[in-house]
Amino acid sequence: MEKPSLDSPLIPGHTEVLVSGADGANEAGPKSGGEFFVEIKRQLSLAGPLIASSLLQNILQVISVMFVGHLGELALSGASMATSFAGVTGFSFLLGMSTALDTMCGQAFGAKQYHMLGIHMQRAMLALTLVSLPVAVIWSYTGSILKLCGQDPEIATEAGLYARWMIPTIFAYGLLQCHVRFLQTQNIVFPMMLSTGVTALLHVLVCWLLVYKSGLGSKGAAVAISISYWTNVLLLALYVRLSPACKKTWVGFSRGALHDMSSFIKLAVPSATMVCLEFWSFELLVLLSGILPNPKLETSVLSISLNTASMVFMVPFGLGAAVSTRVSNELGAGHPQAASLAVKVVVFLAITEGLIVGLTMILARGIWGYAYSNVEEVVRYVAIMMPILATSNLLDGMQCVLSGVARGCGWQKIGALVNLGAYYIVGIPSAVLLAFVFHVGGKGLWMGIICGLLVQMLLFSAITYCTNWEKEVSAPLILFLTDTAYFNSTGSLFCEQSCRG
């Protein structure tokens, strides 16, 4: 076997990738205006199905809570509190950990290290399943934890019951996110949209049967969520294992996935921190609203605002996922200029989307509150909040796509520090100051978060603007060096197939 020299590529077969991409296009040369519009088309074709998938996936829990709402006020309060508790203690952390695959699978695909996508996904599946075990234990004590936090005993007991029946969901959720990232980084997004759509339609029927016909009541709604998530996992798993589109990236289970598990953990922990710090700050707003004067009104309006913001956030969320894929693919392929172009395009799309959605929110401010309440006081307060929400949506959209760029580049540690400073040094303290010191009320809470979003967006913008994209293309080489050496040393058939590819 020939010994490697300083002139040898770190990844076998990667040298020619640095010259031409998957379509054979040369990276050198100036970018024309036509390429800008081609990149817009690429990102929109990715973002559209991802937005639809995210909306459909999030609506599963909404549908369950809606069915429970017809059982009575106590059942609704318990299900809502359990859903919020599950998001804070489980779903957000697993979602964050899975975003490490945005970097690892995306760059591996761009570098034509196709076999590594399956290895990375298997590592993620194992890691997220292990993390789900302590989360399941926490969920089994939800009622006791909520009582210790001073929540109403009846509601806490109901929430604890709902959360215990949701425990199988956490294992399905982790596996689902791994499959979603695996497919997304290969630009395979329509199957995800179809499987999620089928699952959402079936979920309505399953909820109706389990909540009203089986006699399970609110427990049936929790079981329905588990069934729907496992159905979605099964559909995507079958697609991955049977579709010709994944024949290069999924070649079966491998012991190689157990090798160097620490490489995934080192990226997954800051990825989870980055997501959780942001997610928790918005949940904290609702808790703070409960200690304002007239807490019933403030909590209702803040909940409506959070629900509205979460819904419109799905658009920049899809754009962020799309640019994460585009940037990681291009960096893995050794195309710094193409990665830079992808960033410019997504910023343009985010600003455009923010302005259009923001203008729509402002124009609809007088009637939007009626979608949630018939109480005139609530409707008027929501109308006052809508311009504030429009502003936050613009800033949130910008930071979301720039966070996607950070995931594509593997900057999760930097992203976690940015989010820590933006939300917990600026955002939350500003919210407390405006709401409780200057007595601006619920509006002040959201304006404080806007201060955090502004800092977050400016920091990510500065980091992205100062990025040397020529140097960034060397990062994927380091990322894959250990794994490639391992597979070469063991004579892996997978590596041989990749090198011939």
C-alpha cells in the first residue's frame, strides 16, 4: 500500500471534488446574475417541502390537544401543560442533538463520502435513543415535578398522567429527526412531506377513535401521538431502506457506527445547547406573564402571540434547513464561492419573507384575535401585539437562516455562545426590565425578546460576514479524517465503494 504524503488528499477521491461538483460545474470564475436565480430556485425547492413537513409534524400535538379540549377544562389544562413540559425537557433537546447531522451528513454528501451518511445516522440514532432513557424517567415524574414547581395539584396530576402515556413518543421522535436530517442533507425532501402528510391525516382518525370511542379519554390523545410518530418513522425507514435514491448512502447497519461516537457527541451537545437556549427563552415569556398584573389576560395574549409566532416561524425554519443543506453540501464538495452565494440568497429570501409576512400581520391585526377568542379585550390586545410580532418575525427569520448557515459550517459551539449572550444576557433581562420596572406589561416582555433577537442577528451577521469561505472548505477534510482512516484500516467495503464513486 502506498504511503500517504503531504500532497495526498485527506479524503480519498476528494481532490477532484474540489475542482468540480456533483454536476461537474467548475467552481472557478465569476458568478453571474443567472446563478443567483438558480440558487433561489434550488433553495425554494428544498424549503417548500421542509416548511410543509414542519407544519404537519408540529400540528400532530395541536390536533391531540384540540381533541382533549372537548373533554373539559381540566383535561385541556393538563394536556397543554404536559405538552409544554415535554417540549422543554425532551423534544427541544433531541431536536437540537439531531441538527449535528446537518453538518456531518451534509458535508459528507458534498464530499461524495456517501457511505458516511449512513454511519453518521446510525451514531445519531444510538445516541438519541440513549438520551431518551433519562428523558422518559423525567416524564414519568412529570406530575410530582410540576407540583414541586408550585403548579395546581389537579392540573399537575392530569399533566403527569398525559406525559406518562406520551413516553413512547420520545423514542420515536429521536429516530424520526435522524431520518429527516439524513434525507434532507441529500436534498430528498418530497418523501418526507408525503409521509408527514399521510401521518397527519391518519392522526385525526386515530385521535377520534382513542379519545372518544375507546374510553381512554385524554390518555388516548397521548397514545395517538405515539402511534403517529412511530408511523412516520416506519414510513421513512422503509423509504430509506428500499428506495434507489438511498442505495449509496444506506448500505445497512455497520459496527463502524460504534467507532468514534465522541465525534458526534462533541457536535451534538453544542447543537442541542444552541437550540434549547432559544426555545427555553420563549417558554419563559409565558411563565413571566403569569406574574404580571391581570395575569389571565396577559397569559392568554402571550400564549396567542407565541402560537402565532411559532406558526409564521415555520417559513424561515424551512429556509434555514435549506441553506444548512446547501452550505454543508458545497463546503463538503470544496466550493467556497457556491457556499457564499447560498448565504447571500437565503438572506435575500429571509428579508423578503419577513417583510411580506410582517405587512400581512399588520394589515390583519384587527381581526386576527377573533381566531382565538371572542373576548373584545383579548382581541384589542392582540391587535396591539401584532406589529411587535411582525418586527420579531423579521429579526427571527434573519437569525434563523444565519443559524442554518452556522449548522452547515459546524459552528454550533459559537452558536451556543451567541444564543446564551443574546437571550440570557440581553433578551430576558430586557424583558424583565421593560415589563416589571417600566410597567410596559406583556408588550414589554416581547420587546425584550426582540432586543435579544436583534443582538443574535447582528452577531451571526458579523460572524458570517467575516467568514473566509476559502478556509472553511478545509473543515470538512478534518471532520472526515478519523472516520476515513478507520475505514481504510479495516478494509471497509463501504470506503472502497465511495472511492470508486
